[in-house]
Amino acid sequence: MSRQTDMHGFTLVELMITVSLLAIFAAIAVPSFSQFINNNRTQAANNELLALLQFARSVAVEEQMTLKACQENGAWTVKKKDCSSEAIRSMGIPNGVAIASDQSEISFRYNGTATEATLITCHGDDSTNGFTVAVRNAGSVRTYGRGKSGPSNDMDSCTHSQEDDQDEE
């Protein structure tokens, strides 16, 4: 006598196979998701830095004064006069993200010109997923795509060196 028509649900073997498959998929997905989070955190920090520098330039022109973008205590700030004055805007740097710069302060003048600088945003030392922001003497502030240090140059490190300076065409 068989009662298979009366039975409903899963057997223990079916349940264990399903749980094992879910565990395998989770083990594959978690490292990729962590990398995805780190890449997004790096890109968000770069976008915020770009916005901060563009803000400094536009306010300097609008107010007809020199503004300074200053790197201090794990943050970038925009200040009037010099880096010891009160900040008018700032951005904190998220944990795990580093912003390397060849200048600790960048001046934006009333006529739109600026101190030339190169800033590199990376998560750890992963230069393939890092970003470069270039501030030119003419005042332009530009970022390059993920892993690029110039229009056609790949980033080779997350620290600033003389080879990172690229002329714009």
C-alpha cells in the first residue's frame, strides 16, 4: 500500500540539496558583491571630490576672490583666504578609500585659473578601479574613467608620481 498521493512537501534529501546549492551560490556572489560595493564607494568619493573642486572654482569666480581646496585630517575642504580659515564646504573620505594628491592645497582664483594638481582616488591599492582628477592651470577640473590617468593612459599605481601628469590635447 502506497500513500504517495497523500504526501505533500519536501524530503530531507531534497531540502539538503537545495540548501547546499544556495550556499554555493552565496559563496560565489559575496566576494563579487563586496568588490561591487568597494568600486561604488570609490566612484562616489571621486564624484564628490570633483563636485567639491568645481564648487570651489565657481564660487571663486562668482565672489571675485581666491578660494583654497585643502586636504586636512582625512577630509577635503573649501576655505576662503587660506587653509587655516573656516571651511565653507567639506567632504569626508570614506573608510577604505584613499585620495592621493601632488598638492595639499589647490587655489582657485577670481579669474577662473587654478593651481595645477592631480588627485587619485583608489580603494586600497587597486589602481584598475581608481580614478584620476586633473586640475589644470586654466582652471578646468576633469576626471578620467575608471583605471585611467589621462585620455588614453592606464593608471599604474594609486600614488602620485611625475609620470601621472598628462598634457590635455
